[in-house]
Amino acid sequence: MSQERNQYQPDTNAVRISIPKTDQMEHSSPMFLTSSFCFDNAEEMRATFADETDFNIYSRFSNPNVDEFVEKMCALEGAEAGFATASGMSAVFAGFMSLLKTGDHLLSARAIFGSTHTVITKFLPKWGIETSYFDMTDTAAGIEAMIKPNTRMIFVETPSNPGLEIIDLQLLADIAHKHNVILNVDNCFASPVLQRPIAYGADLVTHSATKWIDGQGRVLGGVVVGKKELIKEIYTFCRSTGPAMSPFNAWVLSKSLETLYVRMERHSASALTLATALENNPHLLSVKYPFLPSHPQYNIAKKQMSGGGGIVCFELKGGLQQGVRFLNSLKLLSLTANLGDSRSIASHPASTTHAKLSEQEREISGITPGLIRISVGLENVKDILEDIQQALDASK
Ligand SMILES: *Cc1c(COP(=O)(O)O)cnc(C)c1O
């Protein structure tokens, strides 16, 4: 893909970046469902294996559809390079395993995705990688004080899943760079449309493409983009260990990127409408949304995000049992373990995704008993709001 394809505004690049046309002159990129690629002769094959050409060899290493998706993600995030993986978790894992070794220390925010927490607490210690957590509300000095001589990476999710906690990326990048530590940001909730961590100094940006990037709940995918020399390590690790994104999923996800900007605008606008309308609902203790002035880190959100995103959280008055009754009273919203879909989704972390944690563990992760997470879809916001309101009335 030539450099000049990356010359436009990000929303144009998301639509227009594509692999070169074949002789058929197709308008839409075809799907390259092939495991391997051919060579004209032995010399060309030798040169390709010796890294003297950039021809494709095998789809575990690279594939045209995957390249197109990665190229777009790099353009959207303002990154030098990237590598796409089979899921968001394989992207998170590849980032850790390729850049951390026995004796290194990973400093992570406590408010992170459940499976990332499992990787950090259960698996990294098995390989002698030290880990510790800071709180999203810790002061810059407090976080800096947790950096050790062997700290190699800071990992953070902002806004966090599911608690929507937000941290100042610029501040974190300054701390990381002062100590020569890699800043790796899971940008899943904001998407590159609403937040570009590299512009604030992040070295790596990790995504679950399964969520807003797909946007229609169809395929799994993940991607890491960032500094060329770091991505090279991730590529080398993945090329041999095999978490490659399938060409089919890459084709789907690249098509999805064409509509990401218009979708995120609509998701954000509807979510803000919903959050504002629910703020004074008598059945709720609180409503949390990055672009509500009542959000504790509202000023940071306004500074580093161009929209609040599609997730709204609220706390029911009746706690755990009330959460279960609320889910049972919904008529339109789906009960499903995903987010970032065109269809609105409600989830109750305390009785589902975080049910295995102790009450105390949930509390320090910001999962209160009556916490409901709404992934605001593309339906008419009036219907979404009415369904939530009738379920709140019916379940009180
Ligand atoms: C879903 C999610 C992941 C994991 O992605 P998968 O595609 O499900 O593997 C990682 N981080 C965040 C913030 C997520 O929401």
C-alpha cells in the first residue's frame, strides 16, 4: 500500500485505503482466502524468505486482507506499524509476551477487562513477570512511585470496561517516558474515532476489533499498532506462535472501518441523550458517562476524547437482585456478552462476567452490585430509552 493513500483526513482514509486492484478491476477489495502464496521461481522464494522482498509467504505471517485492515488502523491511530490478531485478547497477550521477559515488571491500571486481569494475575507470574496495579484515580506522583527499576511497560484502558474510569493519557505518557517505560493503551472503548492515544505519547495502542470496529457483532479480531521497533517484536512473536487474524475476518473488519466514523458519531450522540435522560431517574443511584459533567474525570474526557462513546453505566437502587430483575424486564435490548454492536445490549457484571470475583474484589474493580452497562446501539434512541425506562419501572 503506497504512502499517498494515507494522505487524506482519517475518515477518508478509513474508506479509501485499499489493497491494489487485481486484473478484474473490482471496486470492493476481494477476499484472499488462501493459506499460502506462490513464487515464480526458486530465487524469488529464497529472496522472500531472506526478507529481501515484501511478498506474502503464508497467511500466518501476512495476507492482503489483513494488511488492508492493519494499514487502515495505522492511519486512523496515527501509528507507524501494526499487527492484527485473531481476537482482542491475543493482541493483549502478544503485546505482553513479545515485550516482557522473566524479571520484568508490568505496571497496570486495576480497572481493566476481565480476561486481561486473568492474564496479568494468573499467567504472567508463571513466567516470572512481576505485576502490580495502580488505581485510575491515583495521583501522577503515586503512579510514578510504583515504577521500579525493572518496570518495562505501563498498561491502561481508558475509558475502562465496564466502569468507564478515565485517566489522563498525556500525564501517563510523560511518566512512562521519563522512566523509559512502554505505554500500552487498550483503546477499545473509545475507538480511534474518539481518542488517538499515540497523539498523547502512547507507544502502543491495543484493540479488540470485535467491539466497535466490527460494530455488528459478527467476527472476533484484535490489533496492536504503534512504534515500528515494538511492532517488529510483536510480529516476530506472532509469526511463530500463530494468533493470526483470518483473512475473512480482516475483510469484514476492513469493510466495517468504512462506516466507523458515522457509527461512532451516532453511538455517542445516542449515548449522551440516554445518559442525560436517565440522570434524574428515581430508580437510579447514579449514571456514569464520560461526557456527563457529573463524571468524576469529565474534564480529562473532554480534553482527550472527541465524543463520549457508546457505553453508559448506571447503578440501580436495589443492588444485585434488582439487576437480575431489570435484565428480565427488558423487551428490546439484548442480553448478550458483547458490546459495540448496532443492537443495544444490557449487561449486569455482578451476576455474570464478574460473578466469580468476591464482593470485595468486585468493589476494588469498581463493579458495584447494581451496576448495569448499556452498549448503545444504532436503533432510534427513543426506543432504547423507552425500553430502559419501562424495565426500570417494571422491576422496582
Ligand atoms: C472485549 C475486550 C477485550 C478482549 O477482546 P476479544 O476480542 O473479546 O478477545 C479487551 N479489552 C477490552 C476493553 C474489551 O472490551
